[in-house]
Amino acid sequence: MTGCGEGMAVDGVGSCRVELRCVNNRFLKFALRARDGFAVLEARAEGVVRGRVRRGSVQMTLEFTGADVAGRRLDSAQLGAYLDDLERFCAQRGLPLPATTDALLGLPGVVVERVIDGSLADRAWPVVSRALALALDALDRMRLAEGHALAADLRATCRDIRELAAPIVARAPLLVEARRDRLLGRLTSSLGPQGVTVSSADVAREVALVAERCDVSEELVRLESHLAQFEQLLETEAPGRQLDFLAQELGREANTIASKSPDAAIAHAVVEIKARIERLREQVQNVE
């Protein structure tokens, strides 16, 4: 599920702002954006996030201000090198030297970020973790609201599948009788003029084989069972992977029903059912 959250915290070391952005992903991926000195906190931050988020691509932006990280510094050695090159250039061409060095301050390496003390990240972690916890709280609230809306949509899709399957449940037993009558009609029309008769045992055996090939009662029972489990899982915490599995099983049952039922009405209903199942499969990718 998608969402964003922000948290801020302050202590004696400095002030910290954490922003989290989460987008859909089948697995959990974490990335930290921060100044070089704070990159060492990525593993700790990821551990905290994994305790609260199970699926999604989470990007954390960390901003830290304090006396130990403030400001930039002038690299006098680099500026001196630029000045030496400029003096030689001007001397070779008889040009006057510039009155100021303002133009040189924008050259690469002259003004650089202050190097952060390696121990600062460790000292800053308590305030960073508090800001991260607040950001996770805000992220959870946003994702929870999306989750409620998503669960309602998934339940509605399950109801649609049930409604589409109801005519199949009613029509499936009639298919066996229709196939039997069609078989008997073909035997009568084909063998009757030739004076050939077929024993009732042979007819019964053939009808039984036909009935077995077109019987979809087991598939319909499993379809309903999967739908019931799907709706039950929507009441649990972090059911995304289980819902994904059930959606695949629903698709498998629908395919089997379609392959075993040559009836046009059932085939049309199965097409609609498979469209709803595909919607379920797409939506559950967004569920944690």
C-alpha cells in the first residue's frame, strides 16, 4: 500500500527530520537518502522499518542539523592551486590579475561540505530513531485508511464472483442430463437404421464417463471455499501473500470449470468470473 509520513525530533545533539514514502511492491525494499556521514545508519533504520512494514518500496529521507554538521568550509589548498594557475595564465599573456577571488569560489572543490565526525551518527541515532518512529506512525495511519478502502473493494469483487457462479451451480447438474440425452439421441439416430442395439449397461457406462468429464461440482465447492478464506483473511493483519496465493487458486478453479463445461452460458459466466479474479490478483499486490 502507498503512503507517506513525516516525523521530527530534537535533542542536545541536533534536530532531525525523517520523511518516509512508500509505494506498492510485492516485497520490502528500503533505501536511505542522507548525507554521507549518516549513511551508516541505513541498516539500523531498515531494521526499524521492517518491524512495521512488510511489503512495499520504502524511501527514507533523513535531514539532520546541529553544531557538528552545520555549514561548509573553504578548501584553501584548492583555492590556492586555482590562484597559482590564474597568476601563471595572466603573466604569460600580460593580463592584470583580478581584484577579488569571488569568481573562483564557484569552481569545483573550493567550497566543500564540512566533513562529519564518524561518531556523530552513533550519537545522533536516538533522535533519529524517535523521528523515524513518528514518521512510521504517520505512514501507518495513511496506509490503514487505504487498507480499509481496498478491503471494501475486494469484498465487493468476491460478491460479484459469487453472483456470477450462482447460475453455474444451478446449471451444472442439468449438463449431465443434457449430455446423456444428446448421447442417446446420437446412438439412436446412428445405429437405429442399421438395426444395431446397445445394451443399457453400455449406455450407463458411457453416460458415467461423460458425467465425470463435465462434472464441475468439486471445482465450484473449492471456488466457494477459497472465497470464504479470502474474506476471512481480510480481517487479519498483513494477509497479502496468502491473498495472493488464494487469488491464484481461484483462477485455477475457474480455468478447470471452463475446460470441463462446453456449455455456452457457463463459458460466458466463467469469462466474467476470470475478469473479476484478475482484478483480485492485481489488487492484492497492494495489500501488505
